Amino acid sequence: MAGYGFPSREGTKGTAASHLINKTPDQEGGMGMRRSFRNSILIIAAFVGGCFTVGAVFTPPSPDSLHLGRTTANELVAMVGSAAPVTETTLKGKVVQCMDYDSFKAGLTSQGKGLLGRSASYCFTDGVLVGYVLTSNIESESTDFDAGKARSIKPGMTRADVIRLLGPPAGGAIYPICDVGNGSQLRYSYTGYTGSLSTKKTVVKDAYIELDASNVVVDVRVREKPV
């Protein structure tokens, strides 16, 4: 794909670009389609047995190495070690291009183990990073969080208050992904899979914490559902 410093890869225009864009868990597109894909893999694993990997294994960059408004797509690819398919959409009049990475291992459903792995989305506008999020159910790096505590967050609390309650965020965003023009967004996201074919359970959690330029909370959206 040409433009904005992206590696030359063919993208998908006019689609909902990645699960970083605000969506409810029920909506088609974005993370919903990716979760449906993983659920299909889990069902196949139950029939064929054994373990196998879905997607290309990748190592996400540390949050300290990602700088909203500064990191470029080429810098991101250099950190990850490979490019990912690019999707494109328009938000608030701005073109947003996203790279979505997935790596999940399926198998051992008879022992109550579902998909295990991670997903990450990195979105760019005008050539620089405007949002990213990592979702992982790997024990050593799990992005699971307490949705009840997330719901207790109220406007007027600070960024420090949020992190004290929920721990380090799984991602962040600035305009046009966040709603406040000169503010920012903290993202918490988790998808967990357990059970066999007959008892398969999926837990989906997402929290979007909107902050103003002074790092004060102005809006909170929390979504949680078993699937």
C-alpha cells in the first residue's frame, strides 16, 4: 500500500480497520470477525486433534518503545520484525491505516484448553502512530483486567487513578481514534478461551478510558460478555 510511509502491501479499503476502532463485541467487522475466526479454529481443533498455530508468530514492541504521534509505520515494522496486512478506514475526516497481527495456538480442547496467544493492532494517520492495543491470554503477559473496577472509574479521576485501579493499559490512542481532540485514550482489552467443543466459553472484555489534555477522565466505556 502506498502512502503514509507504510510498507508496500495490498490493503483493504473501506473496511473497519482493526479492533482498535471503537466497536461493540456484537458488531460485525474489526475484532468481532477476528474472534469469530478464532472460534472456528477452536472447533476445527476439537475435530482434528493435536496443536497447531494460527497466524504468524510475532513479538510485540514494549509500550515504552511506542510513541503516539511520533512512531512511524516503518519503525513499527522494524520493531516487530515483519509487516502485517493493512486495512484502511476514515474517522472524523482522517484516513486511518492499521496493521493487525494475530498468533494463536489451538488444540488440547479435550483438556479444557482453548486458543492461547496474542493479537495486536497498530493504527496510523498522516504517517504516525495514533493508536495501538495488545490482547493476550498468555499467562506471562495476560492483558486480563477487572471489568468491575473499570466500571467504577468516573469522570474527574486522573490517569494515575486509572492505572492504580487497573494496572498498566494494554494500549492507547490519540485523535482521531480518541474522542477528545487534544486528549488521549487508555485501552484495556482481553479475550479468553476455555473449554472443549461442547463447553467452549469465550470471555470478551474491553474498556475505553477517555482523558482530556490534563489527563483527567472525561468518559468511560466498558464492555464485557461471555460468548
